[in-house]
Amino acid sequence: MTRLDVQFCKGFVQTNVQNVYCTDVGGKGLKNNNDRFILQFNQYYQKGLMVKNQEKGIPMRYFEIFIQHVSEKKPIFAIGLAKPNYDRGMVGWYDESIGYHADDGYVFHNVGNQHNTENLIGLYSFGDSVGVLLIGSKAYFTKNGVANTKAFELKNYAHEQYLPTLSSSDSDTTIKVLSPSEFKFNIDKFIKEDLKLELIENETPQRSVNDSANDMLNHCDGLKKLILDVIEQQSVNDSLQKQKDTEIQKLKIEITELQSSNEKLKQQHEITLKENEKLRDVKTRLALNQQDINNLSLEQLKELSRILLDTQNTIHSKEKDLLDVELLCVVCQDKRKNTLFLPCKHLCVCAECAESVKSTGKQCPVCRTVISDSIQTHL
């Protein structure tokens, strides 16, 4: 936040302790405590900068007011810093507070009965602008745009939790909380020229409790969305894994069927090789010249004729067997093929296996094309 949400407070006039407060800047209201009235603010001016000291970024905060009216000639008025909900009396006189007092010009820190001359920085009254600058744990007070270069080290309390606090003995005091454009004090010049320090950009300026709470809620919403996204993605992954497992199981079944079919083909191939060997032997025996045939006896010719007839029958039988194998269903290897798949037009399965293929994989066993229809044939 680079400035107060509301530029200024309209001021306060003490007429009734219970109902006079400055809500525009988040003040908690005046309290009558030993004839002292306290106004505390829960926000600073945040410049969005930090002070660089020993290569570290130290948060910087500033608060400034203009005293419009006081009814007493010499009111006891103070501007300073105190712990949250401070209500003990004049700021600076009690523990966990520091205050710059108008009536004597002294700065008091956690004590109200000691006037240390080192802490004398000047009187002020109505018509003056006074402020307090907090850099880390060091406090500087300003009057009409001029800062006292003496740094007051905050004690006994976490300095980052100190809040701007006003105290007054005058119930008719009227002040105006200045916006950054109204500041009399030049923060940048003081830090660079008087303190000889460097300003750096503050990427994470201090924020109000509400802002932090909103950030936490937004962060929780973000985490909730992330968790839901992870759950949804996990569900998608589970679904994909199930599909993958199903496809793997189908492939295992197909591999088993192909291995079985391949084994049958190997056996058939061995049988065929043996038959071919017999045929070559017959061919050798038949490779006789005409003279050899003429020299054969009648009994020998009859035997040769019988061998030729047996060989011819064997060849026809093998041709029929091979044809039968070609016509067997590629799935069950038992029944004849009689069903044609579309659009690939592969005639490869029996009617019973065709129904099974269409109800499970819906893919042609030969080419893996998705089946759109089937036609049963009668060969």
C-alpha cells in the first residue's frame, strides 16, 4: 500500500468520550485516562521503499499530523509510537511507548519523570506539523518538515508492532492526519542526505491485518483449487491406466493366440518337409530313361504304377489338407472361415468367433481395422 486508504481524518473534538473517534483512518477512539485522551491508528504511510543498511533492507514507516486547534494555551499533547491498544496515559510516559511532547519539547521513552537534555528537540503547538519516522527499531521525530537527527532506539517491545499514537489533555484538540502529498517532511532527502543511507524498492511492504487475512484466504482458495485439480488429474490418470491395462490384457491374449497358431504352422511345416522329402525320393526313382523302363518286368511296372498312384493320392490329400488349413478360422483354428469383416474385407473367422470379436475388441484380427459390419458366407 503506498498511502493511507483515506487521505485524511476530519479531526476530532472531544465532547463525549464514548462517541468521538476517527473511523476514517482506523483509529480506535479517544479514551479518558487520568485526564489524558488517546488516539491510536493501526496504519502508517507505507512508501513502498526500504532503507538499505549493511546490505539489508530495513522497513520504513512514517506518520504525520497537522495540529489545527487546541483550546488550552499550553496543552499537554504528544505524538509517538506505542504497542497496540495502548491506553495507560500520555504516550512515552509508560512502558512500551515513546512520545514527543508539545509542552516541554522533550522525547520520553518508557518513563515520565526524567528530562534528559539530550532528548530536548523543541516545543510545538497548533499550526505545526509533527511526525514520527520509524526505520527498523530507530525512531526520528519531525517538526514542520525538519527532522531531529537523533535516533531513539525502541526498547522492551517488538519495534515492528509499534503503532502511531496521539495523547492530549485537551478535549477540544483538533488534528488532521496528512496524506503523503501533504507531508511537510521530505523522507527521501532526509534518508539520503542526512542519514547517508540508500533507498531500495520494497517488494514486500508491511501490510494491514485485513490485507494479510485476504491474502491468506486467497492462498487457501488457490490451494483448494490446486488440490481439486490434482484430484481431477488423478481421476483422469486412473481412467487412462484402466484403459491401458485393458489394452495390455487384450494384447497378451492375442500374443498367446498368435504363438499357438505359429506353433501349429511350424508342425505343419515339418510335416510338409517330410512329405517333400518322400516326393523327391519318388522323383528320383521315377527318373529312369526309356531304356530302363523297357527293361523292367511286368511285375516291376505294376509296382511302379502302384507307387505313382499312391504318390498322386498323397499329393491330392496334402493339397486338400493345406486348403482346409487355409480355410480354418484364425481365432479358434477349428472351424472353417465363413464370415467377412467390413470395411477391410478379410474372410478370417468362423461365425461364432466373429460374434466374439465384434463384442470385445471390435477390430479385425488380421489388420486391426475397426469393424463396421460383417457378412456370413457359405462356401
